[in-house]
Amino acid sequence: MRLPKIRAAWLSSLLLLSACATDHASTSTAAAPHPADRPAPVLLISIDALRASYLGRGDTPRLDALARSGVRAQWMNPSYPALTFPNHYTLVTGLRPDHHGVIHNAMRDEGLGDFKVSDPNATGDARWWSEATPIWVTAEQHGMKTAIWAWPGSGAPIDGVRPGQYRLFDPKISAAARANEVAGWLTAPPDQRPQLAALYMEDVDEEGHGYGPDSPQVREALHRVDTAVGTLLDTLAAHHLLDKINIVIVSDHGMAQVTPDHVIAVEDMATMQEAAIVSVGQVVGVAPNAGFESTVEKRLLGRHDHYACWRKGELPARWHYGTNARIPPIICQMDEGWDALPADQAARRRQLGHDRGSHGYDPALTSMHAMFIAHGPAFRDGAVVPAFDNVDVYPLLTHLLQLPAQPNDGSLKPLEPALKAPSAAAH
């Protein structure tokens, strides 16, 4: 299986950490509610890079059936930038990347240094994640058990708290095996079951990067994850739990087709003497070196053949991006289907010989649209809701778990039509 270089580095780095842990130091700050007073458990599933348009075309029969009997959105808008780490943290905090601080898959912080997904010391350092409080931390602090399979951020002790059970990413563990493990968490003896469980699966994203969104490899990956989810659902049904758990299935972003020749070298944007390139790919972060600020601005700001650049404070308002200290002074956004890479990588890309895929483009593009499905005692049957922003998932999760929401950028209002009457939704 081919892995994009940055993702492969991330996956291998995480293997340097413990594959499975139970954090006995995550002491709850509130007594656990009596079982009779607990809301229905929540299962949150992320299928990385599952475009909204993938649903309903025959590749995902189990997901489609769950959507027909529950709720689906026309699509869900990812936050800017449409990348994995920023959007996964948005989904569990309700904050846009500009506000929760995980502003890219590659970042620089004056006090912390560089964040790369290939660096386990960075990904496991809570200081990178500390500008927001994810829902599993709030749940643990309110006496709820949580169990999280490799959600970005869940391996760091945020506010000194980790999930009660957590798995760090291991690419050798299949989607089917992960789903079976999560099913085991949810069907454990009642006093051991998590109130909040989460599962992450990357198969669709990997094959999309390697071969493009319309490839047979993506369809095969869709079948694998759909089957894994279906097996999990069957296990819950066999234990008479399927209709007692609120299930929320999301993706972080979509995927766009990229031809081998649609790549430019970042060195042609700014030289190493002139600037540090903090991030590459589709959202290129540029930090001019001292004395070269005006030179770099004159060269980059404005519209170019395959990208456009802005000062961080002048980005389009609809992206809600540009105030966080970690965002470089200049941001260049690539056009759909184009990448910016170091010259050696760009040369290899041109020799690739077949299409591949990328994300990180304007979230308004159809190719970037994410998906949303929900099913369970809180949700209506057969409902379709209009498109909404992914910051609204967090208020939904706190509503389902009856937890106080931390300050966030979302609203429950767009998803209220998906819910049953408040009295029914609460139990």
C-alpha cells in the first residue's frame, strides 16, 4: 500500500510510542453519574477523506443504510485549512484551527519550535494542543469513561488528562481490527463501557492520495471501511445496543484529483535565503527572513498562475484564518489540483506516471466536502439536513452527552432538525 511521504512519516513515528495505554493518571474531577441518569453513549467515527459524493453510489451500502434509517447531511464544510490534524481537532473542540492552534499539519511556534507529524515528541506534547479542550477531556473531568482509537490529539495529556483508554496510531492494525476493538469497548460489562468512544480510519485517505479520488483503489478502500463499520454495527445489534448508542460518523475533508504535472517547486516561490517555508503542499506558509520582507511580499502577494498569496491578516474572511500566532506571515493557497513541493519532490511527482489526490484546497470546493451521518435514540429517522460547518459537530456531541460546552465557534442550531423532541433526545 502506498503512503504519501508526510503521512508515512507520521504513521511510522507514532509506532515509536506505546500502541495501547490506559491512563490511570486521568483522574476525573466529578463523580460519575448514576447509570440511570447517564445519557446514551456516543460513538464518534472518522473516515479520513471520505468525500460526501462517495455516499450513495454503491460503494458504501452499510453507511448508506445507516443514513437512510437515521440522519445524513447534504455535506459538511471542513474548516480552513482542509487538512487532517486541524479538522480532527475542530470536530472535537468546536473551534476553528485559527482558534484551537492546530493550524496545519506542519507548524512553527516561537516557544515550542517545529511541529511535524513525523515527530512523536511534538505530536505527543500537550502544549501544541493546549489552546483548546477536546470533548474527551471534558467527559473525563465530569466522571465519564472515554475510549479513543487514534484521534489526533488523544495521545497527549491535554489539561493533564488523557482518555481512560486510548490507542495510538498503528498502520498495521486494519480497519476491521480497529472496529472490532471498539465494539469490544462498547460491549464490555456495563461498568466498564465508555460513555464516549471514538474511532479513526485512514484507508480512504491513503488510497486517495496514492491514486486519486476516482480510482479503483479508493473504491476498494471504501468497501473495506464500510465493511468494518458494518461489522461493528452488527456486533452492537447482537448485544441489543445498536438503538441505545448515538452514532456520529464524519470525515475531515474530501479529496481532489491531481495530475503528475500539476506541481510547482516551492523554491520558485521564495529561496531559502529569502524565507523559511513552514509548510508545503496546498497551504504554503512562508516566513520571510529578516531584511527580505519587502522582497518576498513583492514577489508573492497577489494572484499567480496556479496559486494566490496574502498576508496572514488579509486572507478571505470566509476562511476564518489569520489571527493565530502560529500562522506564518504569508499564506499561499494552491488552486484545486495543484501542489507546491520542494524541488526534488516536485521532480519525482512529474515522473509519477499516474494521477494522485490531494486535499487542503478551498473548503468551498465540492471536492473538499466532508460527510456526516448520525443514528441513534437522539436522532430522527430518515432525515436529511442542509450543509453545515464542521464546528457544529462539537455542540452536538456536548448536547448528546449532556456536558457543558467549552467556548467554541459552533452552534447546535443547524443540527436541531436532525434531533427528536428534546425529551427524547436527552435519553
